[in-house]
Amino acid sequence: MSPSSSDSSDDDRRPVRIGPAPPIQKKTKSSTFKKRKHECSRLMRNKWIIGGMSVLILLIILAIVLGVTLGKKTQVVYEEPLNLKWWQNSTIYRCYVTSYGDSDGDGIGDFKGIQERLSYLKELGVDVLWLSPIQNTNTVSGTDVIDIKAIKIEYGSQQDFRDLVTAAKELGIKVIMDIILNHSGSAHKWFKQSQLSTSPYKDYYIWSKGKVGGINDTRPLPPNNWISLYNGSAWQWSDSRQEYYLRQFWKNEPDLNYRNPQIIQEMKTAVNFWLGLGVDGFYLRDVAFLYEDVQLTDESQYSTSSDYAFNSHNMTRDLAESYQTVNDIFIGTIQPRLGGDRVLLMEANDRVMSEEKWFQTYQMMTTNALYKLNSTFDGLQLKAIIQQSLEAFNKTNVWPIWSLGDETQSRISSKFNQLAVGLQVTQIFLPGSLSIYYGEEIQLSNNPSIKYEETVDSAAKEAGQSNFTLISRDPFRTPMKWNSSRHAGFTSATTPWLPVNNIDSTVDSQKSKTNSIWCTIRDLVDIKKSSITLVNGTIDYPMVDTDIFSFTRVHPRNNTGFLIVWNVGNQRKTFSFNDVPYMSNDLTVIRKVRTEGSRTESVSVKKSEVTVEPKELIVFSFWKQ
């Protein structure tokens, strides 16, 4: 099989570059052999420097003798580091605070527990620590905020948070945090006061008297047909105020009224508060839901079902005012105060990706495009979703973050099984930054054994014993597994906040094996950091069909390219890359990756005959011709 037999069209194979090419920086002296070799190759091109020829010849001889060593910490030929913003070559670690490390023995993770593990993050290659919501909430694992300028009590004090930020920065790790914008908790003092229609807080939320009709003649009907994300009416009745309030999420999370200028001012105050504690940026949660149609107009329906999927949401989601308000809040607060060195990120969606004017606010956007694949995807589907995402990002100056997991969805090792590791490696080599959800580096999976009486997720508990497993998010949030001790080293408490998953391996066991997934991710992240090609190079897809997905990364100023070949099928495949003119005949195997682990190899294969086993992914390097 040859590349010409692929289903890829010529248009599909055009290389895509993300963002503008940075300027070449002035070279600095380096003690590494490869940098000296590159410098000498430049001298060779300057014909008038005759004296440099002897040095060049000497270095070439040394290169032949020494070769390129590919071992536990694989080295590749690379240019000088780029003049990038700090987030553009970052490995981001998404930490669910409640489950990472418990320092005080109460069974709940905290800031000190994370601080104790910062050296681990540094060893893994993490540059940015991304914290799950830390604002004070009424439930252990919820987003029902009761004070937007206070730290969740279980996580520690304000000083504990400052200490964590300081310690992280001493190791060169930035700290960003989720900030919840769309709603508060129903236990927030604002909402309690808002239920009194004469209160100064009466317009902090979206209220409606409903419409005539009545439910058993005791109360009006909801004002319209809007549906909650978790199905059923988006309107909740308040006995205290005798009106409905809007809650697009859970009933204990009423939507804030952003048409009230006081809410915007409250958010500006909150942003300044967290910046004052030293955070380097924010992930803006649920921006798409900030505004709703002011007339409360019914939405178009595809059926009469109360399922969220059957409404168009043209009145409740992605209204232009939502993004305008975020621009007003954050451009007016962050950039003037801190010179633009803080980062704002949000999830990419169709609306925001189609409106280039919103990109003045966001430096980075997360995309979970890979997660949206079916669990049994093929090579053509994988290429299509990557290409679509990169082309959308390429229209803007926003830097992509590839994300496979978070606390709201099934873990990738449970959803994709044998294909999970291949997706992790693929996203490392794609243009943009990498996001790791805690535990993905050790293949932490969903915990299927959580009983109803152990459930913490308030929505799952409300669903009852018969249905709680259908909606519970607890299985994706179980404690990090550090070692083989009791509760996997997460806590010294008798009972952790959620049961530890006893199926998976631990950090200690993974780190002790050079062929483990943990070591694979660490080593490949290290390669990405050192390569201009992987930071800002082009991407091409030389061969793609239902069973095979491949792509290359090359850069005009670097003579080392990368080829990633992944057999997502069930049969061994042998094929040729002879039709790729810029690829050298010899390919060097950097890593062979399969579900059970990986192998580091420094062997060469011919591009005319590449063999890949079922579900195997191979990372090659090659000399660019």
C-alpha cells in the first residue's frame, strides 16, 4: 500500500502551520554537540569563511563516531528556543484538587497535598498547573459557589494557596484556575437575598412569574420551553419569592443575571482578588451560557421531548452578549493591570471559533475534539477531526490546547480502551499545547465499584439508587494513586472522600518500569519541549485509511522531522512512504507504543517498508531532504 492509495486528497495534504512563524533569535553558545553541529553547517554555507572548514570537518567526524543516541531521555537535533509566550510550549496538568493529595488526614485533597507533589509534576515535564474550581462551594465536588472571593474551606487557607503558588513558581510552574461565571450556588447570600423581591439583590438572577395555566392550580407554568443541560425544565420554582428562577445546570446552581451591571462589577472584583493571590490565568467556565434572550422566547424544538438534545438552544446559548461581556470584564481588568502576561482560556466551540473578533480576549482555547470521537474510531475519522480543528485554529492567533479528559466525563482509558494511549501520544505531537488530566499519565480509569452509599455527586444521589450510576461523575474523580500503601498514598484518613480505584497501577510502579506509559509520556514531552519542529512546524498526512493514521511534522529551519504512524486496526500492516519526497530513506524509531507499554528503540527502518502491529503507534524521526 502506498500513500497514493490513501483516501487523502491533494488539498487535504497541504501542510498547516499554527500561528505566525516567530523570528529567529540570535544564537547563543551551547555545550551540546548538536547545536555546534548546526552552527557549523551554517558556516559551511558562508563560502568566504575558509578557516572554519577544518572545524567543520572535525565536527562531522565526531558526528559519525558519536551518532545520535536515543535512550531513556531521547535527544533530537533542534534549533535554538523560540521567542514564545510561556503558554505556547507548555505541558498543562489539570488537577482535580479534591482527589490529588490529602495533607491533613481528613480524606479530602488540599493545597498542601498538591504542594508536596510539585516535584513530581516537574519530573513529568509539567509547566502549568491547572486547578479545578477552588472557590468556596456548598458541596464537596460541586460548582455551587457560595462566595466568589473565598477559598474552599476543605482545601486550606488563603495563605496555603499563596504558598502553593509561590512554591510552584520557584520550580518554574505557572498556576491557572477555573473561574465559574455563569451561576452561583443556591446557598449563596446573593440568592438568599434575591428570593426577597424587595432586596437590593432582587435582580442578581433571572426571575419570571411564569405564565397562566398552573400546575394543579397551585402555581403558574414555567415561562417557556427552555431545557436544562441535564434535561427537564430549566426553570425552578421558588416558594419564597413565588416565582421561577433560571438554572441551566442543576437546581442548586441559579444563573446570574449579566444584564445587571452589578453582576459584571462583582466579577471584576473577583478577578482582581484572584490575581492578587498570584494566579497566572483563568479558564472561563460556561461562557456560552451567560446571556439568554431577554424576552424569554421559546426555543425551536425538534420534538416535544424534555431531553436537552431536542431543543435548538438559539435563545439560551452562545449569544453575542456573552462574549462581549467577557471581553469587557477581562480586557479591562487583566491586561491594563498586568501587561498582558496572564492567560485566558476557554473551551473552543462552533460559535466562538466562527467569530474572530472574540479572539482579542483569549490567548488559548481548549479543544476536546479527540474525545468526541467514537470509542471505535478509524484513521479517516481521526484525521478529519484533527484537520477540522487545526484549520479553525489557523484562522486566528489563538493557541490550541489538546485535552482528552476532565472531571465531567469518562476517563479516556475507560472510553477508548486499547486506543487511549495512542490518542495521548498523538496529541503530544500535534501543533499546540498538551493538557493532561490527573491520572492519565498512569492510565487511571473510571472506578466502577462506587456504591450508592459512597456516592458524593449531589445530582447522582438525587437520582436515587436505581439511576445514580447513569449520571454520577464520581467514577472520573477518584483519588490519585501514588503507591501501594493504604488508599494508594492519597490520604492517611480511615476513609477517603471517594473510594480508590483498586484496578489500576500506581505512580511508583509506573516510574519503576522504563517501558511504562508514564515514562513514555515523560520522554515524549521532553522531546516536544526541545524541538522547534513540534512547537511551530507544519503538519501533513502522508497516509490515512480506515486502519492507518499517520502524520509528519517538519519545519523549514530544522533538518529533523517526525513521522507518527498508528495502526488503529486489528491486522498487521506493511506499507511504503516512498511518495513522501521530503523524508529521508532511513527512519529512526524513537518509540513503539502499545496499550501494555512501550519500547525505546534506536533502530533504523527503510521508509519503503514500514510495519506496524495492531493498535501499535510508532514515533519515527527522519532527516528532512
